[in-house]
Amino acid sequence: MPPHPPRPEDRRTSIETAIAATGLAVRGWMTVSVDDRLPPLGPGRPARALARAGRLGRRGWPEFAASPEYRDRLPDPLDRWSSRVIGDLATTLGGLALFPFGGPPWWPFQAWASRAEGLVRSPLGLLIHPEFGLWHAFRGALAFADDLGPIEPPPPVASPCESCTGEPCLATCPVDAFSSVGYDTARCLAHLESPLGALCRTDGCRARDACPVGRGKRYGDDEIRFLMRAFRAARSKDVR
């Protein structure tokens, strides 16, 4: 007699356990609709549910820092590590791996965040987490075609920025790169590459660091330096 398929709630728990075992955090679930235009997982198997995976505080950094991608000195180590780890999860769990990089297509991870976690935007334009502040990131997602049970939308999240006085994130940027009209990438990069940008290069974005939300969840210095180097390399290509 064939074994019974796992209950939807057990299947979801096993997926979350597998994601957590990689060092990544489960960044919420959402129901997939035809408007999301996700590719099917096979003939007659449209995507029905999406689990997002990413970073919360320092979670996931030790696993990445111990990886061959971190040590091989080739370009885009974090993206390559994410592709390998989440791709392996997709193979093992019978899902489809999707990433916020490497497009087109460019999947709307920022928009998915409001549907899966109810996150809101900060004055910097970055999504702010009620516990981790600006110290979080999305690394990928897994789409599934099987029945994973009802997925409740996240409860509304009040923006912690509404009760913040003085907007220290905006006031702290040494070159006023952030404003109501957006983020001035060229101005930020010019400062970073100048002698006056030494503190930003070694200690990270002054605006992000000034946010009082999740201050205790701040990335470690080694990670911040790595991410700043990656940011400068990527953005320099964008503005050429």
C-alpha cells in the first residue's frame, strides 16, 4: 500500500526546517496567483505557494563565510552561494528556485515582502523589519506546486519609522545621498571612493547604521566590510 502523502502543514514544516538548516531564515510564505506569472514546475503543475529565504541579522553569515564561494576570490560569491544552496533545496524539496539577482526576469522580491511579511519602507527606501530593522536581506525563494494548505496573509505591520524622531537615517548621511526623490547613487559612490569616504568604506553606510531599530541585530564588522566591497563593485558598473 503506497504511503500517504504528508499533511500540508507537515510539508511546510519540513520545508522550513530544510531552509533553516542552511543558515538562512524563512522570510514568510505567500499564495501564488496567475498574476505573479511564475513558471510552472512541470506540465499541469502551476506554482501555488512561495517560501522566501534570506538573512535576519547575522544568521547565515557563518555558513557563507565557511563556503568555497567565499574563499575562491571569484566574482559575486554571495550570489553564487545563494544559487547553490537554494538550488540544492529546490532539487531536494521538489520546488523551483527563484532569485532577486541574475535576471531577467527580475522577480519582485520587494513587493513579495509586503505579501509574505508585511514589511514597510523606511525613509531610505529600504524595507524595515520591526525587529531586525535594516539588518536583513532576501537571498531567494522556493515555489511549490503541491498543496501546502491555506496560507494566511501577514498581519498589518506598523512602521517603526512613524514614531522615530529626527529621521537620523537621513540626517546622518555625510553627502545627503537619500532624499524624498530617491537615492543618488553617483553622489554616494563619489564619496565612497574619496578620502572622506574611509569611514563608510570600513564601517558601512552611515545612514543605515544610524537607524535605532534592531541596533542589536547589526551585522558584524567582517560582513559589513564584505558587503560594502560588493556594493561598490556592483554600483560602479551600474553608473558607468
